[in-house]
Amino acid sequence: MHRVPQAFCLALSVVAARRADAAPSTRECVDAHTEGQLLRHGGHLLEAAAEFNLCAVESCPAIVRSDCTELRHEVETAQPTAIVTVVDAQGKERTDASIAIDNAPPVPLSTEPLALDPGEHLLSFTLPSGSTRSLHVVLREWDKARPIVVELPAPPPASTPPYSPSPAVYVLGGVGVAGLASFAYFGLSGLSLQHDLEECAPHCVKADVDRMRSRYLVADVSLLVAVTSLGVGTYLFLSGRPATESKERASLELRLSAVRGGASIFAVKGF
């Protein structure tokens, strides 16, 4: 069964709606006959067919009606049509695409033949995912059901936000720097006390010896804290991921405990 192209039906309805309030007068029939021929020679077949359809009604004079009927048939025969198929990047046919013809507002792509005037046209296609593609096509009179297959590329990947280190990196860096400063201060202070105690050894006051040992102990603990903090902070910085790529939050806990003759420190990372 012959199917009338969608765009052809639209052109007919637009002209018909203009004069739907009453049957066309003889003057309107003659004007439509004349205008249709001008449009036909200008290559505007869609509009020409609509004018010939208007002057082919019963209320028009018989000679005009007969000529318009014949001219309408000629225009319909010459009217080029295309069968447009849209496929995505995986080669799957898509029926949810929209099409914009010659920068007109987009409309859903129909499976019916697409009627266009002869000549060059810009066809723009869009998928709900955002994939788009435009192409120029040239149709000639009497082109019927010309196949046009349009492959739309995959949508562009979502932009990746710049890497944002975890706040723990900055905290650990600060703790590491403070630990190094503390190690330098208490280490040098303990070394100075040691030099003073060498002069009175082995009869030095016990309180002075304990103070020297305390300085060294604090220096050792500070060095452990500094090394561990900087090491863990560096690991987190190098192995960290953009915040939007991970819904999990990492937690870091440092456990420090004093032991005989020194101190121990543990770093526990949780997810």
C-alpha cells in the first residue's frame, strides 16, 4: 500500500488550515493553481503539492480542478523521499532519535519516508544520550525511498574533575614537618646535655641524666611520627583518586605508645 510521506502530509495540512473555514472561491482556486506552478518550477514541491491539493477540491471550476489534480499527481511522482535509519556507536538501530531539517526545530524521527524538496539539505540528528551528528544530503527529483544510514558516535565522556588530595594528606604533611622540627630541637638539646654530663661522669646528678634521656626519647618519638606521617601522606597523595570517583572515605589513625627504652607507632588505614 502506498504511504504518503510525513512531511508531505504536513505541508498539505498547513495550507488546508489556512482556508479551512470555507471552501475556496473561484479566485482562490485560480490563485492556488498559479501559485502551485510557480512553486513547482522553483523546486518547492512540498508547498506546490499543497497548493494543487487546494485547487483540486469539488468547489473549484472543473477545468482548474482537473488540471490541479494532474499537476498534484506529477508533483507527488517527482517528490523525492528518503528512508533514514539511525544507529549508535555499537551499530544498534535507534528509534528514539530526533531530527532537525535545515536548522528547523527538532522532531522525533519517523519510520515513514521523509519527503524533502529537491536540492541540498542539512540533517541534524540527536540521541537522548547527547550524541549528535549533522550531514548534508542532496536529493533529486524522482528519488524514491533513498536509504540514508546515519551512525552517531558515542557521547563524549564526562569530564574528570582535577585531582583533589584528601585533607589527610595536608594534615599528615603538617604533622611530619612538626615532627622533624621537634626531633631537631630535642635531639640537639639532649646532645648538649650529654656533653655537659660527660664532664661529671660517672658522678652526675640522676635528675640531669633523666632529663637528657627524656630529651632523646622525645626526639626519637618525634622522628617516628615525622617519618610515619610523611610516608603515609606520600602514599595517600600518590595513590589517591578524584573525589567523584570514590564514594568511600578513607580514615587514618595513628597509634602511639611508649615502651621501655623508646616508643612504638602504628598507622592504621580504614575504608
